[in-house]
Amino acid sequence: MTSKGKPPQAPDRKKAGADPRNSAAHLQKSAADLQKSEDEVTYPSYLALDKLLQLQRPRSTPEHPDELLFIIVHQASELWFKLILHELNALISLIEKRDVLGALTSVRRVNALVHIVTGQLSALETLPPQRFAQFRGYLGTSSGSQSVQFRAIEAMSGMRDAHFLQVLQQHGEIAPLVKKALAKPTLQQLFDDLLDAEGVTLEQIYAEQNQRPLQMLAEGLLEYEQGFAMWRFLHVQLVERIIGPLTSGTGGTLGSKYLQQTISQRFFPKLWEVRSKFFKG
């Protein structure tokens, strides 16, 4: 009994410091919630934005305000090149499987991607020559001609001539990605094989109404070549607009002189030649 005659009461656990938040079960639940939060897929984590947005590293000192534009346009181009290569592989697989309708859908996507990568060149048209000259020296020997992905796209599309192979070797051993592309049949050869398997000629798919799907695929491939040629043309115009027609490239190339030579290159010569058969000379 206490001095007031009341029995002693048990100590209050909460007041004595036995906080339930410190229990093992609660701590385990907190750790699990934290892990769940870290594993949760969000927009930034899915796109790895923390890493992606750290990859733009201007070299000019002090940093030139236009160098970020220059870097992002070229990095974005490489991302689109990666996707174009992915889709070209899919297109090749569909043609090899004789899936004409699937190939039609595939080539449509490829053409959309080429249109995008071509359109973004307009951003660099806002770069005046005097401002590019202020940071061009920081580029070192870097050159678009060193783009392995672009060379692989050219190879997959049909470039096989001696001059192209010589250009590939100017920067040392040919990259594995380009070698892999060179080992594949060209798109023209694949299309020829498809026509042989279907038992028709190139002229027939344009002359006969029941060959409409193959004709549409042929036109899609031709549109791809035209889109690629448009990229080449606008690229030449862009280079000459910024550094002039007589200035050499940063990587020791001939600049626009070399690029001018590439405009007339064709992936599907037979698709162009067949048109003359419908006209009497």
C-alpha cells in the first residue's frame, strides 16, 4: 500500500521507453517499405534519367552556350541510329520469313525513324559559323565519319563497293558491329530472294494487280532510300552552311567534298531501273 492506501501500479511501458516503433517487426517492415520504394519503377528510374542527363559534357572552357546543342543533337542521332539498326534487323528477319505484310509494317517504322533523325538537323542550322568556330577546336579529331552505328546502317542497307570498304578501314580495324552488318545479305538481295520465292519478277509486281503487297513493299524500300538520301543531302547543306564548302572536317576528312560524293549512292538500283521498262525510249 502507498502512503495514501492505493496499491502500486505497473510501470507504463511507453513511458519507460519500450517504443513499438523499435520492435523487430516494425524495423523489418520499414526496411521492406524502403526496398519497395527503391525498386519501384518510376519515369526517372525507367529512363535512367539521372545517368542520361549527365552524359552531356561540354569541353569548351569557359563553356560555350552552343556546345550543349551540338552534343545533344549528335547524341540523339546515335540513339535514333540504335533504334534504326534494331528495326532494320527486324525488317530483315521478316523478309527472310517471307512475311510481306509484316515487312510492310516494319519498313514503315524505319522510314518514320529516318524522317525523325533527318528533321533534327534543322536544330543545328541555328548555329552560326562564327559561334561554332569558337568551340570547334575542343572537338579534337572527332568526326561523324567515326560513327560505328551509321556505318553499320549503311552496310545493312546495301553499301558494299570498294570505296566504302576503304573508308571503313581509315579509322583502323572495322568495328564488330559493322562486320556483322557486312556479313548479312543486302536489303536488295533479300528482296530479290523474296521475289524468287514468290515466283515473280520485279516488273511483274508493278504490272500485275494481284502483286500489290510486294509492290507496296518495294515502294517502302525505295522510300527508305530516298529518306536516307535526303538526310545525306541536308547533312551536306548543313556542313557547308556552318563551315563552308572548302573547309576540311575535324577528323581529317574532306568535309563537304566527301559528303557530296555520298548523295548519289543507291541501295536499290534495281528498283530504280525497273521503271524505265514501262516507257519506250
